[in-house]
Amino acid sequence: MHLAYPAVLSALLFCTGLYGVLARRNAILVLMSVELMLNAVNLNLVAFDVWLSKAAVETLHSGQALTLFTIAIAAAEIGIGLAIVLAVYRNRGTSDIDRLRDSAEGPDDDPGPGDAAPAAQDTEKAEATT
């Protein structure tokens, strides 16, 4: 088999994953697109390893070893990524990336040490309850 076939398929997979990362708004779909991009890289690594091993007498199969390493890293990334997405979904009620970006706290929301207004409001509330 020629090297062009897996290389073209890998390029198509990578472009599809890149489009998914840039165009999707759901965090889980973005993680799936990243996995698609990593699988495209794995396909390239194995294809070039097989192609280069035909020329060498002694082969190390380093492309296949790197592929196994990439698969292990991708599995860990998905586990941690899904845990983060689920935690954000429980706290915010959505996994839409645009809504999460809009609801992020800004620097003006946190009162500084010189602001006495929140402390005065807490004192008034405590006096009103007693």
C-alpha cells in the first residue's frame, strides 16, 4: 500500500477534528474532536513507521511505540476532561462553552481589601436578625 492513502486519510481526520474544535460549543464534542485529531496523528505515526521499516534492515518500530504512548495519554486526557466537564455541568448547569465564558467572574466582581461596603451590609443584616 502506498503511503499517500493513510496520509490523506489522516489529513482528512485531522481537519475534521480541527473543525470540530473550532466550531463546536459543547465541551464534550470538543473533547471528541481532540480525540479525532490524536487518532489522525496515530495513523500517521504507524503509516510512516511501516513505510520507513521497509527501507531499514533493523527496525525499532518507534512510530508504533509513540502511538501506544499517545493512546495512553489520550485515555488519561479523556478521563480528566470528562471529570472537569461533569463538575462544571453540576455547578453551572450547562456545558456550552460560550455560556461558560460569559458567566465567568470578572475582576470587578471580587471586592478589594479597601471596600467596606460589603462588611457594613453584613453588620446591618446581623443587627436586623437580632
